[in-house]
Amino acid sequence: MYRYDQYDQTLVDERVSQFRDQTERFLAGKLPEEEFRALRLRNGLYIQRFAPMLRISIPYGLLSSEQVHTLAHVARTYDKGYGHFTTRQNMQFNWPDLARVPDILADLAKVQMHAIQTSGNCIRNITSDHLAGVARDELVDPRPYCELTRQWATFHPEFNWLPRKFKIAFTASQSDRAAIRVHDIGIQIVRNEAGELGYTVYVGGGLGRTPIIGVKTADFVPELDLLSYLEAVLRVYNLLGRRDNIYKARIKILVKETGAEKFRQMVDEEWERIRHGELRLDGTEIERMRAHFTLPDYESLPAVDASYESKLREDSAFAAWARRNLHPHRQPGYAVVFVSLKANGIAPGDITAEQMDAVAQLADRYSFGEIRATHDQNLVLADVKLSDVFAVWQQLRSLNLATPNIGLLTDLICCPGLDFCSLANASSISVAQDIFDRFESLDDQHDIGPIKVKMSGCMNGCGHHTVGHIGILGVDKKGEEWYQVTLGGSAENDASLGDRTGPSFSREDIGDAVQRIIEVYLERRDSEDETFLGAYRRIGMAPFKARLYPATAAA
């Protein structure tokens, strides 16, 4: 993984010192709230319903064991003993004391971590495929390109005060696991007919109040032109993006109102003006960055491990877990292990300090000291030998981190909702628990098959509800919690926005609504292999609507 050089470390250390001074002046009454607000947001600090919330940056979801131990230390020392992994591969602490936040940032800086640009109207954390470097369907490792972009974006003087926040994601795999088409800029690394590396670029995607699927602005940007093309897109947005209306300030609104063709033309004109200047990369710089992401010291192993196969036959619980929580590795004799943060009774994405320490120890022993955070609020140990998988499972199970549900119904994602967030209209965590209780049976979940349930407590869409196969949105009705439901969304290669079923459901009825939706799917699928999304796209909304609103259907 990338290691800071002297310039990186100096930058982060100086930011810690600056924010310590700003915080002390604010608490002493020498810095007005309206001035401090912008400063704290640039350091990842929000004021939530009950306490501050600090968001920690995890570039492209990659963590060292030392960094995870430090996150555990922060949770134990400055918070209530746990942290929360988000859908942006970041970590949030929900209970820090404002006066001690500079101390948290100082501790994080010792292990090359920070909260810079995790909030505010700037370029946020650069994200990528959580299987980068180990996926069999990967063209190249996208992380060197993510890191180049992160360095370009950090404290970029021209883009430090954008009309609104800005998010960039990369993938280099055939399967889009980075949701690139619902980002402000989504980048697919490709090869052209001549075999040259480059990028297909999508711009103007986003969720929240006005969800939009991004449009393709370039079929092929040459490899060396990455930063100049990004700069061209950002310049057009920075100049023309709305600043008079917060709800219309995202680039997705600019692209929609301008028209895709006109926007593409403006970007191309700006790109042509700057692409041959200092932003043009060279092969030396790209190779230097790739050197930070070399392959681990893999052993030469057979593709089939006898001890692993024996354990699968002997232990049905292990076999059930392996079926859902392992992913094929490109290196023979290794597997990708998913660590489920979706156990019964636990808020999705939450992890205790003790669990963090234990996962870091597992990574050191079995996975070259690295851990990844996923978009679905789970963790990954990416390089586990097949011969070690059973031992890893045993230890994860003792930690309550081995729920065999990756990709199944109880592997749902949700934001913190009304339990923490000052913007939320309704609870998310309690609804997630209700759904978990109804579908906890693994036999039932396996019968249902792969399905993505995504839930947000407000229109900001932090739980990505608009691209869930089943999406749930919390709304407020005269002080009561209600929930809108959408069906048919996807953030993958076939990206689409969900269709609203109809009137919202009360807190008491939302669990029943999800159950009815699943019943219709099981009754109407044409085979056990037809997925929920496939069935919905084939049969449409009508059968689901009839079951959800029987009185309306009868009328």
C-alpha cells in the first residue's frame, strides 16, 4: 500500500496543528461559530443530534493492521468503544468530545491517517473496488490511479471551495463493484483496440435528493491524460455549477440542465486547452506509484487444498460460511475472506475496538497485514491461504464477525438514521434489525438468493436506497416516522434507479411490506436461478403493488 513521504507527513502534521489552534480559539470564544463551522467540516467534524461525529478518511478502502489498531485505540480512548464503517469506505466515530478531536487527529497522523476533505464542498475520499489487486476479472490494479488522483485532489487550490461536495470512484474490473455510475466522476480503466490503457469516464451521477445515473463523457481518455481530464471536468463544474441553491449545486444538476452533449463539448474544449501542460503524467510517475502496490509474497500453492476441502465436508457451518463469505482469488491457493459486520443485534457497519484489534491481528497472521473496507459496510481480508481459511473462520466466529450472509438479505446497508444524524427524518437501525429478525434463517436467505436491501433515514441517501434492489427511505409525516419503498435499483454494470411502489408505510408496517415483496418474488420467479432484480425487470411493478396495496388493487 502507499506509504507517506516527507511531504505527505508534513502536510498532515501541519493540518493537525492548525486545527488544534482553531479548536482552542473556538472553545475560548475567540472564533465565531460561523467561521469555525467551515474549518471543522474541512477536518471531518460534524455536529450530530447528541454529539460531534468525526469521519476518518480511508483512501480506496485500504488499511494496514497498524492503522486498524489505531482506530481501535481511538474508539477505546476517545469514543464509546466502537466505530462505524460507511458506504464510502470511511470510518465514523459518533461520540468524540470536541476538545479532544485534535488529539484524535494527532494520533491518527502517526499512522498516516487523517480526516482531511471527508466533508465540506471539496473533492472527497477517492474510492475503488474493494477487490482491487486480487479480482480475477481485473484488467489492472486501479489503486495507483486512485492514489495519483488523491494526491492531485488534496488541498487543490482551485477546487477547495466547490459549489458542493464531489466524489470520484475507480474500477478496472468487468464487474463494477465501485458504483462508478452514481458518482460525480466514475472511471473505468480499459484498453483500446490498440492495446493501450486508458479510461472510460462517466460524469454527473449521484444519489440523494435528486438521484441520477451518470452519463458517459469519454469513451477513451489516454492513460497519461488522467489528471488533465479530471481537471477539465472540475473546472467546468466550478465555473458553472449553481451556488445559489444547495439542492441544485451538484454537478449532476449541471449536466442535466446543460445537456450531456453540450457538457461533453465544454469539457473537451477545456481539456484540449490544458492537456499538454504540466498535468500530463509520464510513465515514470505512474511506475513509481505502481511500485507502492506490488503483489504480496505469495507462496506457490496448488489451486485445491486438501485440508480446506476436508473441512468443507466435515463442518456444515463452515461450508455455509464459505459459500457466502469467500470470493475467488486470482492467485492459486488463496481466497478472499469477507468479514461480515452484519450480525444480529448490531447496527450494520459497527465494529468494536476489541473486534478491530482482533481483525488487525488476523490480518498480520494470515493476510499480509492489510484490511479493506467495502461499500457494503463489511471488511475484507484479501489474501488468505486456503489452508488457513478454517482457522480464520473459527476466530471470526468467536468475534461475532462470521455471519454467513454476504450478498444476502440480512447483508443490508443503512445509514445511522435518527439514532445519530441531525438530518435524519426516521430511524434506520431499528428497521434493519426488524428485517434481520424476520429473515435470520439462513435456509430462507439462501432460498431468496442474492439481493441488495439499502436504507436511508433521509433524502440525502447515505444508505444508497435509490439503487437498492429494495430501497427504503425514511420520511417524516407530521412528526411520525414513515418509509417509502423503491424496487429495481442497481449500482452495478446495469446501473438503474429504483421505482417507487406507491404510498409510504408506517414504522409498524415497513417490515411486513418487505416480507410481502419477498413473497411475490419467490412466487413469481421463473426458476431458483432468477435473481430478484431479474424477476422485477421481467414482471414489472404491478404484482408487487397489488400485494403491497390490496385495497387499492381491489378497487
